Amino acid sequence: MPNYTIVMEFLLMGFSDVWELRVLHAVSFSLMYFMTLIGNFLIVIVTTLDKSLHTHMYFFLRNLSILDACYISVMVPNSCVNSLLDSSMISKAGCVTQVFLVVFFACVEMLFLTIMAHDRYVAICQPLHYPVIMNPQACVQMTLASILSGLVYSGFHTGITFTLPFCQSNIHQVFCDIPSLLKLSCSDTFSNEIISLASALVIGGGSFVFIIRSYIHIFSTVLRFPSGTDRAKAFSTCIPHILVVSVFLSSSFYVYLRPSAISATIQDMVLSVFYSVIPPLFNPIIYTLRNEQIKYAIRKIIKKKIF
């Protein structure tokens, strides 16, 4: 029997050994974090207070905004505190929690984006059946099914990752994630990598194919609209969603589908920031700038508060 050392804590990668750069990192990421919270909670407040936005599309957008605020809160505050305190230690329990939450929120975000694509498909391609297909009960059921699926998916992958023996404690990442942890294991991780790859292809790849298929039908329908105004309105609800999906999927696929034996630490860190920080930050910006209804609702609420 091999004599493995039981690792009870891990060391995350520090941003820099230079104090000024650590402060810069903490300040810049704190600003992005608070901008993300403000933007997403603004969408939640506006879509809740304005009755004209009590539609299925904005129900899902509100859920996505709440999810994004939680998703970015798993990693950024801890990273900023670690930079200021020059501390990189995280307990095994803390690492388990972080991995579980990161995978959970990422999985649910992917499923929410898929549901939102389906919502746009039904609204544009099958408008007469929209109230029946996307009824309030169906929307709630899809949301709960996404959350339950995320819990099962995250619990399974967190469990099989932390049953592995670890020979090292230095995680080459600013937060705990599965690809980085697999590199620390003493045992063969081939089966874990195959399971991760297969499940990522089923969830991520399946969602990607479904979203692409939905938008092919959407664009073919929109281009047949006789009115340019109707086409512009339809595109304005679809383009923000496509941008968000593209950023999230491209970066997360690269990090999670790449074999763990390949080492590109700095590149991994940058891409991890892309799929964990950029989508929650850009979602409210993209959706508010490209959506006239939300901009009008924000102006209306501001006028009410002032006058």
C-alpha cells in the first residue's frame, strides 16, 4: 500500500509577490465585484418592480442575475482578501465548498442560458403556442429542474474529485477547481478526466447544440419578418444572449476539456477569470444596453423616485 500524506489544506496561487500589484489586484477585482452586484441587483429590482416586465423572458433574466451575483461571490471576495493579507491558504473543507459551488453555479448558468434560448425560440417561432408551452408552471419547473440538476452534477464531481489522494498542496490557480486539483493527485486520474469530459460534453455540448439549433430557427424566422422594426426588436432580445453564451462557453470549454497533463498556468488563470468573472459582470451591461424595455423601465423608476 502506498503511503500517501493526507492533505488537510491547500495553497492557492498568489497574484504577485509585490505588495503594490496585490493591492492593484484587490482594488480592481473589488470594483468589478461591486459593479457586478450592482448591475445584477439592478436587473432584479427593475424586473420585480415594473409590472410590464413580469414576463417569462424577464423571469429567467432575473434568475440569471441572482445566480451571477452568487457565482462571482464564491471566488472574488476570497481572492481579494488573500491578496491584501498575503495569504494563500485554504482548508480542505473550504476547497470542497468552493469546488462544489463553482461547479454548481456554472452548471446551472449553462442550463439557464439554454432555457432562455428555448424561451426566445418559442416566442419568435411559435408565438401562438407561447402562452401554453411557456406557462408560469412550466417556467418554475424548468428553473427547479436546473437547480436540482446542478446540485446532483456538482455533488457527483466534487465527490469523485476529493476521494482521490493528494500528494501536493500547491494549487496553480487563484481558486479551487477540478482541473487544478487533478494535477495534485498521487493516483491515476484518467477515469476522472474521462468522466469530466463525458459529462461536460453531455451538459455543455448538449446545451451548445440546443442553443445553436434554436438560433438557426430563430434567425431563419426573423429574416422572413416583413417589417424591419420587428426584425430589429427580435434581434435585440437575441444578440445579448448569444454574446453571453459565447464568452461563457468558449472559455469554460477550454479550461475543463483540456487534459490536465498540459500545463499552461497563466493562460488557465486568465481563462478562469473569463468564465467566472466576465460573464456575471457583462450580463447586466449587455442586457441593459441592448434592451430598450429595461432601459425604459429604469428611467421610469428613477423618475418616480425623483418626482
